[in-house]
Amino acid sequence: MNRIIKVKRLSTPEEIRKSIKFIVDQLEKQNYAYVNNPVASRLFARFCSEFKPQILVTPGDGKHVKSIISIDPNYYIERIDDYAFKLRVKVNMKK
């Protein structure tokens, strides 16, 4: 996918920006993220709503983890900056 996904607005508060950056960091490293800030996970989900089959936001256990965001294993994140990325398809090189 060639579209750049930007996951913040200019009016986003600093605390939410830090949480969203942490989400993108986790997704880039391990293809899933545990989120304790429900506002950040809702905002992230809103920006990624058209990529629902590839980016999933599910409820956590409620006590320790509020949400879990995961990416389909066939995709990965190519980071553009702290709050922007592209969703890319993994290429399997099997012989």
C-alpha cells in the first residue's frame, strides 16, 4: 500500500501524542501493541479504520491492558516519521 497513514492531528494533546508514538514503536518492532490509554487507542483506530482487515484493535483484559492493536502477519510497518507510516506487504522468498 502506498498510502501514508498519519495518526495524529495538530490539536492532539502531548500525552496522547506520546501514547500514539509508543503504539507505532511497538507495531514497528513486534506487529502488535498493548495500550493502556483508551483515548489513544480510539484515535489510532479512527485513523486506521479503512485498513480494518490488516490493522485490528481489540479489547484487552480490562484491568491491565485496555486495548490490543495488531497487524496482520502478512504486513509490516514502514516508518515515515514519529506519527506516520506505510503498511507494506511482506514478501516471502521461499524456494
